[in-house]
Amino acid sequence: MSPGPARGRTPGPDGGGGRRSPARRWQLVRANADAVPPSTRRFMARARQRRMRAALPWAVAAAVLAVAGLVTWTVLGTGLFGVREVRVVGARLVTPVQIRDAAAVPDNAPLARVDLDATARKVGTLPPVARATVEREWPGTLVIRVQERTPVAAVPQGDGFVVVDGAGVVFQRLDRAPDGLPLVKVARPGPDDPGTRAGLAVLAALGEKLRAELVAVDVAGLARITLMLRGERQVFWGDASRGTDKSTVATALLSRKADRIDVSAPDVVTFE
């Protein structure tokens, strides 16, 4: 008697006697929100809020830096806020064109990048300019304010005259003597010339009445200074020392009929 098939075994598709378990099939299913417990949902919401709060300062900082970079690039790197106008204030002896040429600021140069101090120094190299300041006036104007030198005396030079300020700086040349300025006769006018400084010191010491009679201060030497007055009268001043005393004595003696008054030693006055 032949043995039958083994009990409990089912022939397979290939005729074998082994049993195979059916294959499992997996499928992802989105859970309904109600399937998540409320406590879990609250925890997850708080976690998202914490992440957002932590990232917010960085986002704000990045936005600020981006805006600042854009503004900086616009102001410094483009001609949007460039120099459109150079306005000159306070100039009489020099023209606005001369000042603009001395400033040498290119058209449409970024206004924020203009070196104000360097520009003021350039303008200050013009002889009539004693001091210059430069300011920005947004969006596109550069304002140059100049303080010109104050004329104190005129010095004959060749066929014309030069004008000097109180420090002896020569800042103007004229074909004729300017009205209202006394003459100071020196060979080499300038701030470093001892004769120029002595003549200006004498001029500064004169009182109003004596100055009204003055025609010129003749500096033949540091100890040979003479005031040339109206009516061809002279006051021999000597050197520039004791200017106030000499001015007082000379003023008091103007009524004397004398062609020459010597106040070089104001305590002992002589007449000629």
C-alpha cells in the first residue's frame, strides 16, 4: 500500500508539497486630525511657535542688513544722490567758477563720498580765501562757504598795487590803488617779510585822527619808518616799538606848523 500525500500539506503551484503564506501588502493611510490626541497637538503647536520665535530675530536682522546694504549701495555707489550743484556763499573777490575749479568735485560724484575737509583745503589755496567750509545739502547739493581776507593796506609794486591783509598775505593785484586803503611801502611784501610786519604794526597803532591824515607808511628800514601825511608832512616813527605812545604824541602835535615831527623817542619830540 503506497503512502498518500502528507497530511496537512498543500501542493504548491510547482507541484511541490510546501505551503506558502500569503504576501503582506502595506499601505500608508493619512490619519484624521481627530486621531491625534489633543495634548500631542498642543505640544506640536508650541514647538512650532518656539521655532518661529527663535528664527524671527535672525530673519529681522537679515532684512535690516539687506535694506542697509541697499541704501549704502544707493548712496555711495550710484549717482542717484550725486553732486548736482555746487553752491558758493560769501565770495566777492573770487568768482564761483574759480571756487568750483579749485574744489575739483566731479559732476554726479556720490555726495556722501565727497571729502569735505579736503575740499575745503583746496578752496583755501586761493589767495583771497582766508577760510572755507564745505557742507552737504541733500539730496544733491554741495555748499561751499568762504570767508575772504580783509584788506588792510595796498603796496606799490611795479606799475600796479598788491593788497595785503593784517598778516601781510598778498591776495589781490590791482592796476591802481584801491580807494579807502592806506599805502605801505615795502620792497618785498609778504607775511614773512620783517618790513611788511613792521609797517602793518605801525598802521595798527594809529589812532583815528592820525589815520585820517595818513597817505602812506614808508618802511625804508626796520628803524626808519616814516608816516607820509597830507600836505606833504611827515612823522618820523623810527622802529615799530611803542606804537601807542607814538600815535598819541603825534596826534597831539598835528596842529603844530611843522613839516617833520620826530616821535621815534616819544618822550623827547623834535620838530623841523
